[in-house]
Amino acid sequence: MGFGPLLLLASLEGLVTAATLALMALGLSLVFGVMRVVNVAHGEFFMLGAVVAWAVSTAFAGHPAVGFGAALLVAPLVVGAVAFAAERLVLKRLNYDPEATIVATIGLLYIVQQLALTFYGADARPVQPPFSFRVQLPWFGYSGYKLAVVAAAVVLLLGAWFVLARTRAGLVMRATQYDAETAQAFGIPVGRVYAAVFALGAMLAAVAAVLVVPVSQAHYLMGRDPLLLSFVVVIIGGLGSLRGTVVAALLIGLSDGIISTLFFSPTLAKILATLIVALVLVFRPQGLYGTAAR
Amino acid sequence: MNDTSAVRVWLLHLGVVAALFAAGFLLPDYHRGVFSRVMVLAVFAMGYNLLLGYSGLLSLGHAMFFAAGLYGAGLPLYHLGWSPVPAFAAGVAAGGLLALVVGALALRTVGVAFMIVTMMFSQVVYLTTLYFTTWTRGEEGLVLPPASRRLALGDAVVSLSDPAARYMVALGLFAIVLLVMLRLVRAPFGRTLAGIRENEERMRMLGYDTFRAKLGAVVVSGLVCAAAGAAYGLMFGYVGSGFASIQYSILPLLWVLVGGAATTLGPLLGTAFMFYVIDYASGLTTAWLVLVGAALIFVVLFFPKGILGTLRERWLKWLP
């Protein structure tokens, strides 16, 4: 394969990464934007989504599309319920203090991860994709399912934008984000908004996981790298900015795909990427599109 | 602070050191081994406490300083055949240098950004130890041969692989760091840090260079944590990437929170307590990380001041 087709293949792989990353990072960004909570357990919600997807899809015999469809419904609901309970039982009682919530979500991370290891096991297990046709390009065939993942992510992101920008629920969320106290004074149930946003953020991670699990397998440690990458995306895009999140996810996903396929060792790529992001945070804390913290 | 209270505080700390010295002869072998580890790790926690407790800076990346000490001491000993004392010094120096660079960069941020930046720098250090796997052997790590871990004190040779000697070396390091910390937090430098923790703006208005004070705190913290790392590697003879992973950034946070942030003896108490809880739990189940997670949540929910912090608030107001 020549350089051009290889670059195209790397870009397609990067696009798939970018799609799931954008969904996951949007969840993280929403939670941080509205609640000012850094959810370190976000990667575990992603992992939990994949594990539930595996459990649901293996419970259904017959055509893989049936099991996958069921997983796409059940996994976000289960993960959302877990997140909702965590918010009501823990985060709310901490009054959303930034440092205490980080410590608490680290605790949550360990609990979820270890329970997954205990009950699900240390093996990586595959989920059947709902359909399997290959798109035949002149140089290579490409999985049609992966392209469908990208399309699904685009639809979901457009949906998220619509909800945030054009509906009453989105207005309530933005009002809470802008000034929780004033929102409360205007009769917005801030507590319930927080719980809903936290659950919604976790559900976005779970949906991303269900979409990606047929191409990457479910494993109890799979939340680790996506968590770091979504932090990176949220930071570079600017905390709480939807447009920034999508642009940054494209940037990170594509460069991740291209760098790790074409160039030097993935470890070195990770070192450089992490270092660059840390320096971005040091010298330009508002990110590409964000506004300076008030 | 009046004189009787100062005397009481010094007596308490010297008493703890004396009790640990006596315990070195009285404890059964197993618990003496555990306490050797606990004391070294408590040094790590004390270094962390200087930032979290006294300066109010929550770092999620202190594994990098521990690892700097560990590798700074372990690599020259293993590859260049250095003896333990210069290797220890190299480890501490590596930690101090790293802390100076990381501090100068990370302290430009505050709050949540500071946590994430420190976590990322620590991740870079972790990945670096994996990248240079030719020298570090990555996750598998290096085993330092017992023959290289001998201290020559005049004519006598102390082997760091002998449990009794190891306990006394651990106690020596612990006692030095404990008394230096006690002195430090009661000195003007420690008071300045506490002032910054309570209200940085006001300290700046009063004419303090808060950036320099915080940088000083990061460097001292890095030096202490690196000393713990270097001692851990030299005493237990193992240097591996696992010690640079995020888990070793979280553990000192847990130990300090459990024992009580901004208390001098809290780190020892928290480390010992969690060590025994995990030790006990891992006899019952392999899922001991659940316990770490549950402990973190439980502590922030119900005991935000930790064991000693709560004691101090209720009864013992004079505790440092």
C-alpha cells in the first residue's frame, strides 16, 4: 500500500476514535460545565457501558443486530442509573466541592473497576457487530460498521446541540451553568438538574462504549485511556464549549490515528501528547474556544 | 504559641519516635516488616501532606516524585554500581529537580487545573519509565541484588536486606523527616503556607511572594517524597514502573486524608491504618481496591478532617 492510501486508512481509523471521543468528552464537559465537577470516574462509566453491552448482547440469541439494539437501549439506562445514584448519595452531600468530588469520584473509579474485575473477569470479550459489510475502496476494503459508528456519533452530537441550544431543558441547563444561585431563585430545581446532567454525562459515555465495543472488545481496564484522552479533548476544546469539544476531538482522534499508524512508537506519541496538553493547560488554560474562568 | 505547649508537642513527637524504636525490638517479625514499609511510605505521605494539608494544594501526581527518587537511586546503583549513600543522594536530587521544574510550570494554574496538570506530568514520567524499557525493564522492573545494598559505617557493614537493620534505617529516615516537618510547619515558612491556604489574595496584599512560597513547598515536598522513593527502592530492592502509576499518586492522598491533613502525625497514622485494613481485607478477598475506593468516599463524606484532624477539633486543640 502506498503512502496516500495508508494515510487515508489512518485518517479513517482516527475518525472512528474521534467520533467516540467526542461523545465521551461531551459528557465530561457537560458535567464540568454545569456542575463544576471533574468526574474522574467517567472512564469507568464508559467501561461499564461496554460490559453491560456485552452482557445484554450475549443474552440474546439470533441475529446480532437484536442483541446490539437491546444493548444500545439498556446499557445507557443502567449506567445512567448508577451515575444518578452516585450523584444523589455522594456528590450532593459534598455540596459539589471541587476537591472533595474529585476524591470521591476517584473512590467510585476504584469501586466500579474492581467490581467489574470481580464479576466480569480480566478477559477482553468481543461483541458481534449488528451488521458486517465491507465498503470496497480502490486500495482496501473498510468496515462498514466503523463508518456507521461515525455517522451515529454525528447524529448524536447534532441531537445534543439541538437539545442544549433549542429546547427548554437545554435552557434550564445553561441557566444553571451560568449562575446556579440565580437559577434557583427563578424556580429552577438546581438539585434535580445536577442529578440529570450527571446521569446524562454518564449515558453519553455509555453510548460511546456500546458503539465502539464491536470493534474494540469489552475489558475492565478499557476506561483508562479514553478518560485521559477525553480530559485532553475537554481541556484543548475549552471547558464547557460544545464546538470546542468537537473540534478538539477531531484533532486528537485524527492525530492519534495518524501518529500511531504512520510514525513513531505509540508510547513516545503518548508522552508528547500528554506533555503538550499539560503545557496548553499551563499557558492557555481557557483552551481553544473556551472563555476565561470567572 | 506558649512554651508549655511547645514542650508538650516536642515530647509527643519524641515519644512517638521512642515508641517506634522500642517496637523494633518488641514486634513480631511480620509486623516489624510491615512497619518498616509503613514508616517509609509515611515519609511519602508527610511530603504529600506539606502540599495538601499545609499549603492547600491538591496534587494528583506525586507518584512522579516518588518514582524520581526510586529510579534516581535505583538506576545508578544497578547500572553504574554506585553504593547506596550516593545513590540515595542522587534519588533525592532527582526528585528536587523534577519538583522545581514541575512546580514552576504547574503553579501557574490553580484548583482543578493544578490537579490535572500534575496528573499529566506524572503520567509523562510513568510513560517515560515504560519508554526506556531497555534500562528500566518497565512494569517488570529491576531487582537490586542484596550485595549492592550494603552500607559501610566505619568497619561495620549494615545490610539493607536484613530485616532488623532495615527497620532501624526506616525509623531513622522517618524520625528525621518527622522532626524536620514539625520544625518547618511551626517556622515562619510553614505559617506563610498556612496563610496562603486560607487566603492567598490577602497574603499577597500583605507583601508575601506567594508564588515563591508555594514553589518552595512543592520543592520540599518533592525532596521528601523522593527520599521516600529512594529509600523504598534501596531497602526493599525493587524498582518498577508500577510505583510511577496513578495509583501511587492516589495512595498518599488517601493516607493523608484518613490520618488527617495538616497534622504532623496524621500521615503515619493514616498509612498504618490503611496498610492494616488492606492487609486484613486482602486475606478475605482479592478485591481490596473496592475498599480503597469505599474508604476514599467514606472519608470525604463523613470525616473530611481525618482521624487526627477530628481529634484536634474536638479535644486536643494543641496538636500540631
